[in-house]
Amino acid sequence: MKKKYELFFIILNYNDYENTIKAANNIKENIELNNYGILIVDNNSINDSYNIILKNFNNEEDIFIIKNKVNNGYSGGNNFGAKYIDNRFPNTKFIAITNPDVRFHEKNKLKYLLDKFNSDENLASISPIHLLNNKFKSELLAWKIPKNFDDFFLNFTILSKFINNTKYKDYKIESNKISYVEVLPGSFFIIKKNIFKEVNYFDEETFLYCEERILAKKLKNKGYKQAIDFDNFFIHDHTTQKRNLFNKIRHYNYLLKSRIYFNKKYNNLCGKLTILLLLIFYPLKIFEIILAHLIKKVIKWNP
């Protein structure tokens, strides 16, 4: 008889088997639930990640490892895992999207977090408090879905410090210690599997960036809600990779492509004009990236 799981953690791996193995072990050590599974999705790594992970968890009953034939980004890789769970374990109620660098404390309360879904039938997903490298920053808990010309203002570092309509100034906490918000961080959140499937999972037109806001928009369009759980937390042990100038520009181009797609499909009011502004001011943004890169080098040389 096939075992039933209430919750499945999806850990998406790409060339990062060390962190992925740590994440799975951390879940096993700190999550006090009786019926959960862990699915590790290797997103077509170009190193030996898949075989190393497979060998490491070869005898683990509740850990499953699968390999995607292509690297189709954050959205495609997580969708590959979610669809696998839906096909093989259709009775699963919840899916937890989990970055390889997410860690849980031994005093976590995820078992109580799952009970909070019962408070509102339209509550689709919940994320605990997000601690980035053990530090609390309110702007990282959640944010609002961009609209109007928000993406143009967000595009420039200095401009976004003065005009940012996506930030929450405060959070209204309900009696059960949750606060309804629009966009949850993509590093870790738990979502009802059937609702995730109903909105057709993540939008795979994005390779990297903006996945959370697009999912939030799709959920909102269907009348569903998202929330922060102020009774619990997770640690995003995120180390910023040192990128050369070429990689910084390459990653910005990923971001720009996702912003253009979002505004084209999901920002009906001002989307086309926002796209035009993003393209017109593209050279200025590249100049900003180059200038910031040079300033950091000068500071490093002259401490």
C-alpha cells in the first residue's frame, strides 16, 4: 500500500548538492510532523549533483530524488516536482517550496502552521517569518503585487528608495497570528496542492525572477489569499555570489525579461507603457550597474 503524505517539501537543486543535502537533513532533524516527504528535484545540473544526492539518500524511505531533463529555471523545476507529487501521491494536501539554503530551527511550529489553513478556506499559502542570514528585515517578509508604473521605479536603485509602492508599511496581525499579504518570498512557503494545481502552478515563461508575484497575481485573480505566520520563522542562509560585471548584467537581463513578461500579461492598466519605459531607459540601467560595480571595486582597493 502506497504511503500517504500530508505535506511534501520540494527542494530544487542546480549544481548545489552540498546545500541541498544540508537542507534535507535539516528538515529531517527539525520538522516534527509524522507524515511528510521530501522531494529533491535536480534541475539538470551540469555537475554530478544528481548521483551524489541519490547515493547520499539511497536508503531513506521518505526522501525521493528525481531528475529534470532540462534546466527550465525556478518555475519549471518546481513545477516538475509538483506535478510528480500530484501524479504519484495525489492525496498530498500541501506542498512546501523550499530553497536549498533554507534552514529551520529545532523549535519550529510547522505542525501548528498547517492548522491555520483551516481558519480560511480561501487561504492558499502561508510563509513563516523570513530571517535573512539570521537578521529580521520587515521588507523581506512580503510585498505587494506591482501595478501601474511600479516596475519602472523598482528598476533603479536610488529611485526605488523614494518611490516604492510595493512595500508594506505595517502588518495587521489576526487573532491566530497570521497577516494577510499579497506576495510571499519564493525561498520558502507552503501552498495547498489542489489550489497550486488549479492556478496551473508557476508560470514557466519566467526562467528566473518575478515568479512569486506572478503566482500571487494568479491566486488573487481566483479569489485566494496568502499570509505570513508570525508564530513561526525560517532562516534563509543566503550567501550572495560574487559576480563579475558580465554576470551582473546577465542576471539583470533575466530580471528585465521577467518584468517585461509580467507587465505584458498581468499589468493590464499600464503594462505596455511600463515596458516601453524599461526598454528606453535600459542603457541608463546598464550604466548604473557598471558604475555600482566600479565603486565597489574602488572601495575594496581603498578600505
